[in-house]
Amino acid sequence: MDPKLRVPTGRIQTLQIFRLTPYGAYVGLPGMDPDYAILLPAKQVPEGAKAGDTVTVFTYRDSEDRPVATTRKPLAEAGSFAYLKVKAATKIGAFLDWGLEKDLFVPFKEQEEKLEAGREVMVYIYLDKADRLLATTRIYDHLSPAPKGAFRKNDEVTAVVYRTQRDFGVFAAVLPKEDAAEKGRAYRELYFGLVPKEMVFTKYRVGDIFAGRVIRVREDGKLDLSTRKRAFEQLDADGEVILKKAMEYGGELPFSDSASPEIVKRELGMSRNAFKRALGHLYKEHRVEILEGSVRVLKPLG
């Protein structure tokens, strides 16, 4: 017996049944001291199980801080990311639904912004010094640089917002190309992404998912992103935004291509250059008339 061997916390693993009791089965790693085995509650012990059998379980600490095992599988393990729903928010922290009876706790100090019930957020799951499983939305230190050659300029990506800073932009965790962002999904690795402040045209919150485009792969593997397609691919979509906004004003947009960038961003959610390109495209198609200080719709959507 190895007196130093202990059952790791926060992992799905196959353990050996050392003994059966009315309370359940005590399970542990082969070769460990049976005195350090942990309890698998009776209601979860497989029918017909006997000492010496193996069982696949997840290990964690229960509400009384005791190490226990469960045959229920959580949505993610320690050392991984997961996109999870907030079940409840309190003054001390938030509780996430991750598939176990005991919810996953996000301490208040581990929240980039205050979480609310019903929100979905990307978190990193970790063990604290007391071997308790916790989660954090402060995931920057756990992200990875993109592998060399994994992403190229103009590649389309899926990303999840984990921080917003007015002076820098929107920080996002970029998913591997083959993955989707869905509630309950776990991820072993996510990559550094940033939408620079000059490319941010709408308000984002922690947990928001967006489709982005790589505009730069930095030497350190971090990715600069845009939420817009390449200029020539964006023309039709931007044109529709302009027409829709103009119709909200009764068919005449109360500003033209000489408007300030701030007005264009606030009203249309795009840069002034993008506005000018789309406006020119609409003009060539005879869908608008550009007046001094306004734009009149000649051919609305539909």
C-alpha cells in the first residue's frame, strides 16, 4: 500500500471498490491505503457490485466538504473551460448548473462583471488550496496562444466575450475551429482574442457569443478580431441596416456621409468608412437619394 496515494479531486476516473457498507461503496486507486478511500453513496452503487470491481465516477467535495464520488457525469472537469448557465446569484457569488446535485460556485471576486441568474458564461474550473472545485470568469491567465498555422487572416472564428475594456476593446476566448459555443460544452483549450476598440460597434457583455473574422495573427499567437466581414462582403448587409434605419425615420435618414463617426456608430453600428461604402453602393443601385444632410430612400427593403 502506498500511504501517499490519494484520489484526485475534480476528475472522471475509474476506481476500485475496496469495501461495501450500508452507506455505499468505498472506492479508491489500486494500491492506495484503503483508509483513504472515498464514499460512493449507496444509491449510486451499481447493482450486483462487489469488492474488487471497478466503477467510473467523478470525485468532488460535498456540501459538508467531504470527498465523495458520484456516477453522475458533470459537464466539465477541473482544468477545463465550460460554457454554463447561472442558476442563482448571491452576495458572495454565483452558482452554475454543471450537471451535479451540488452547483458549481463562482466566488464574487472571481467574476469579471456581476453575474445574474439566467446568464450563460464561459468559465474555467479549478481547485482551490482546500481542494474545492470552483469556477472563474477571469479566464485570461488560462487561455493559450493559437498554435502556429492554426489561424490565418480572414479566417472565420467563434468567440466568447470574457472582458470588456473601453480603452482596449472586447477580450474574447476563441474556440478551436471545429468547435461550437453551446451551453454545457466543455473545452480543453481556448485562445487569446481581442476586438480592438476601433472595431467595436456594439455593446458586449461577458458571456456573449459572436462570429468573428481574424484580421491579424500576432507573433505571440494572440488573435485580433473583427465582427464584420471583409468590406466587399459586408456591403449588402450594411445597406440593409441603412435602409432599415432610414425607414424608422419615416424614409429619410437625418444625416448623410458627412456625419461624424460618433453619430454613424451610434445610429448604425458601423464605421463611417463602412457607411460611405454601403451608401455609395445603394446610390449606384438607385435605392437612395443623397441630399445635403440626409439620405432619402427610393426603394425600401422588400
